[in-house]
Amino acid sequence: MFALLGIFFGLMASVPLGPINLFVASQALKRDIRHGVMAGLTASILDGIFCFIALAGLFKIKLNLPPYAMSVFKAVAAVVILLLARKLIKDSRTFELPEDRDHVPPPSPKAVLGVVLLYVSNPTLYVYWIFAAGVVTGHNLLGSNLVRYGTWTAVGFAVVVALTSFAWYFGLVHVIGYHQRRINQQTFRRILHYLGLALVAFAIYTLVRIFV
């Protein structure tokens, strides 16, 4: 039961289409599988950290934030997503496949930084993990484990969540990598362009949510 719950909430966090999935896919397309895995690993680690913090109750600390704080967070998230979308659309016009596709480019921190910016600026993820922790603890889904092992139960649950999330991103990146060699340059450019447009749509949706 413990592991199944962790797998469920890990999949719920990582599988739905969103900016992070699109960014991870773009890193695998633009650079290589390694950069896609780096981005996915970063996202899964953040999933585990936020899950643990929520379960430990640290999100319940009263911060006395002003009423407009959530709107500011959403605006910041929209700006970050738009900047990444702009970069993807710009790259879609100039992207060229390397002559030697077996050449491995040097690692770039952009894959990690992009995920971190997307994650910490996205208030929806905060709400999701508060909701997940509330469901797990409110309905006593972890049973006697939470009482008997306390913090270690939260740690174990967060680890299962992180591993599940990473399994999803790892699979996503390798599916992209498997088909990558069959894609020509023009198709690559179209895919990057559409990924950028999808991010623009998410940014607009985030901005609309400020007023709704």
C-alpha cells in the first residue's frame, strides 16, 4: 500500500502534460538523451523534496503573505514559461542537426536550471503537494507507518515518489531518443516550434488564472 500510494502520486505529478514535460522533451530533442535525463532527474528530485516538505508539515507554516502573493507567483511563472518558449521558437528557426549524430555535446547546466525555474515558480505544484499530503495524512492512508516511523515514513514515501517520477521522465526521454535518428532537420524544427507554442499556451493559461 505504501509503495502503491507513492507510485500513484509520483505519476500524478509527472505524467500530465505541462511545461516541465515539454521542457524535458525539448532538451532531449535539442541536445541529447543525457540532457533530457538531467532535466528529468532534476524534476524528480524536486518532486521528492516538495513531497517530503508537504508531508512533514512545513507547508503549514504561516508566512503571513499578502492576498496578492499567489497572483505574483503566477505572473512570475508565466514570465519564466514565456522566456523558455521564446528560446524554443527562436531555436526552431536556426536549429541544425550535427553532421555526426554520434557526437556527444558537452554537458550544459541549462537543462537543470530551466527545470528549477519552472518548478519553483509554479504555484500549481505547491498546491498539488499540499493536496497530496492532506489526502495521505487526512485519510490515514499510510496507516501505522506514519505513527511508528514518523519522519522516516515521509522520507520513504518521498523517495518512492521521486523514483516513480524519474522512471516516467527516463522512459519519455528514451522514447524520444529511439525515434530521434529517424527525424529529419525540418521535422525537428517543427517539433521545437510546436513545443514553444505549447509553452506559450501554458503561460497564457497561467496569466488568465490570475483573474479567474
